[in-house]
Amino acid sequence: MKKIKIGLGARSYSVFIGTEILNGLPRLMDGVIEADRVAIVTDSLIGGLYLESLKWGLREAGIESCEIIISAGEEHKDLATIETIFDNLIAQDWDRWSPLIALGGGIVGDITGFAAASFMRGIPYIQVPTTLLAMVDSSVGGKTGVNHPRGKNLIGAFYQPRLVAADVGTLKSLPPVEIVAAMAEVIKYGMIGDAELFDYLETHLEKVLEADKTALMHVIARCCEIKAAIVEEDEREAGIRAILNFGHTIGHAIEQAGEYRTFRHGEAVALGMIAATELSHRLGYCKGDVPERLKTILHRAGLPERVKLSPADILKAVKIDKKRTGTQINFIFVDSIGKAFIKPFELENYLDKLTQFSIFR
Ligand SMILES: NC(=O)c1ccc[n+]([C@@H]2O[C@H](COP(=O)([O-])OP(=O)(O)OC[C@H]3O[C@@H](n4cnc5c(N)ncnc54)[C@H](O)[C@@H]3O)[C@@H](O)[C@H]2O)c1
Ligand SMILES: [Zn+2]
């Protein structure tokens, strides 16, 4: 089992990555959370697979548990689901000391975290991520929230979990497309923070895609360490944390221009990373074979390399996004594999060059 500390002073916590973690959760809670009851938030699909195992361990340790089953899918990541959770907790006379456990992917994690942040002004919660994306990204760092009809993740809070417990055994049942999409974020960590991780992926990619436990544990732990270092420096994204958005400016625009139907988030991020790396190369920020190495690994992972939208469509979506968030575009460039930097950049001045990028060919 691997253990990574997220050092945030009084809000510090550990991320455990291993096997047999579901039924052994009480051991990890020991000394961190004193609770004689917990409420597990999950969706019916994940609940059907892993709820029993989690409950068994809790029961053995004398911890009472109940479950709150929410509807799966991004369309239910909304305030109505938060209200359902509150109704359940209130009906059970929930107190401020008993934790919520998020058992599931990023959707369940974001919803549960936000419910925990706001119920009685904040109750403890534990992340038990069951998707690769949740293990490497959403369960760590304390961004919680739900969508509004006018935009994704518009309502939320920074609220750190007390514990993250990732059981890589759960990834066996995850559809391969979900592993592939999450690989875009894994490759992102290599690009922005660790040339060694990138090398490891180049040599062990197949093992990771097959959900080999040893390879997965290594990769997830490295991603969490990189994210930890960034979040420790800038918990609330005042600066450096934005580096985690590498590939996301154009990626989000691709997602939006395709109305979230054409590409999954990870696929759009893969395309965004290619564009950002080619842009870095054209501007002379990165040299040599960096774009080629990135494209090769994305291709091997089964991620897309081409988009049917036009650069003008994408630029329009970038502008809408900028208007909504009210920020200047701080674009993330790469310097070399493992090193990225943030720089204000006016993408619209670059429309003619954008058409030359390989994703549009
Ligand atoms: N908070 C953050 O920092 C952060 C970061 C990135 C993404 N996110 C959010 O995460 C969400 C996406 O998360 P996701 O990719 O994990 O998707 P998800 O939560 O929708 O899970 C994907 C699908 O897999 C199913 N599933 C989950 N675990 C499974 C398992 N072990 N076996 C079989 N099926 C399983 C789920 O029921 C779901 O249908 C988005 O809402 C996004 O906004 C948050
Ligand atoms: Zn992402």
C-alpha cells in the first residue's frame, strides 16, 4: 500500500492507494476520524458492485453505516441531488461529527464533497474513488461542487476530505473507455510535472491499460504526489494550481463546441494538450521531439488525435468560457517533458496559425 500526505496544515490528510482497501477502511480511519456511524453516498451501479464490501468492513469494526443512493450521470450532478442528500441526513438526525463517504467516480465525489462542505456548515467526509480519473484527479485537492444549467461546476466550495482511500481492485470493473479517458490526465501529469513518469508510461503503458495493479499503484501514486505538491503551494488556485489545466483551455472549448457529445473530457484534454504543445513548439518555448512524443503516447493509449470542428468554432468557445469565468486566458505552455509554465496569452491573435495544428488536419 502507498501513502501520500497532502500537507495543508490543519486540513492535511493522507491518500492511501492499494488493494483490499474497501473492506479495510476502518483501519485507515483509525486515529483520523472517530465515528460510530457513517453515511455512504454512491450510485446504484457502483453501489451494486462495492457497497457490500465497504459495509462489511465497517460492520466488523463496529461502525454503523447507511447508504444514500443517488442517480448516476452528469445530469444529476445538481442541487436537486444535494437536497436529496440533505433530506436523508436530516431524516436520520445526522450530527456534525459523523462523516459522509463518497464511494464512486468524480461525480459522486464532487457531489458528496459539496454536501459535506455545506451540511451544518461542514461535516467530515472521506473519498473512496472507484474510477481512475477520481483516483488521480478529482478525489484529491478539495474542489467540490455541482453543475448549474448555465455551466459546469458553477456552484461549489474548496473543502478537503479527511482521508482518500483508493482501492485499485475496483478499476477491474471500470469500462476500458473510462481508463483510456483518464489516461489523458495521467499523461498530463507527466507533461507538467515529471519526465520520469512520462518515461514510465512510455515503457509500461500496456500494463496500465490492462489495469495491472502494480503499474496502476505506481502511476496513481505519482500523479497524487504531483498534485499534492501543487495544491500544497496553491490550495485555492490563485496561481500555480492553474498548471493542472494544461490542455484544458482548448480541451474545454472542444468539449463545449461539440456540446459535450462528441468527446469525453479526457479525449478533449488529449486534443487540447496536442494543440498546447504544438503552440509551445511554434513559439519556441519547447524544442525537439516533445510534440511527437506526446502524440505517440496519446495514440498508443487510444486517445483521439483529430477533431472535426474548425479552429473558429473552438475559438468562439474559448471566448465564451473566458467571458463566463471573467479571467484573462492564462495559457499553459510546455518547456520540456515534465516542465510547464503559465503565461497570459491572446489565443485569438493566433487564429491563422491554429489551422496549421495537426488536430485539425
Ligand atoms: N473535483 C475535481 O478536482 C475534479 C477534477 C476532475 C474531474 N472532476 C469531475 O469528475 C466528474 C467525472 O468523473 P469520472 O470520470 O470519475 O466519472 P463518473 O463519476 O461519471 O464515473 C464514470 C462512470 O463509471 C461508473 N463507475 C464508477 N466506478 C466504477 C467501477 N469501479 N466499475 C464500474 N463502473 C464504475 C459510474 O457509475 C459512471 O457511470 C465530472 O463531473 C468532473 O467535473 C472533478
Ligand atoms: Zn481534466
